Amino acid sequence: MELTEEQIRFLQGLDFLKLGQAVNHEQWQTAAITAQRMERIIKRTGLSDMERNMMGLKQAIRCKNQIESKQILSQLVAKRVRLLKQVSDET
């Protein structure tokens, strides 16, 4: 799967870091807003393998479940790393 410029920009962006920090510091409102923005970008750019994780993450954030949020976020970050590695391997 070849990634578009928009997908690469999103994957290289700071949203994952911001979301991780918000969850780690239990800043649930910030986490919810960041997750919602990321979900819109994921849907718009067609990163469908991340959509399911994002729905689960939003639910965990709504429930203020830090452990579950971190577990799902780690899965998302693993997918992000895999996709970025794929891009670097192609160049």
C-alpha cells in the first residue's frame, strides 16, 4: 500500500505524541478532542486499519480508563511505525 502525502504528514505529525501525553497526564478533555480530530483525519485519508483502534480509544477515554487507553494507543503507535517503516523502505 502506497501512502499519500497527506497520510505521511499525519503519521509523522505530533498528534500521536499529544494524545499520549494527554492520556498519561489524565487530561481527558484534551485527549478526547485530540482523538476526535485524529479520527476525522484517519477517516478522510483512508487509513482504515486504524479506525477500529480509534473507536476503542475514544471509548476508553470517555470512560477515563488510563490503562486501556494506553494499551490501544500502543497498538495505534505500532501501526504508525509499521506504515512509516514501509514508506522509508520504499525510498
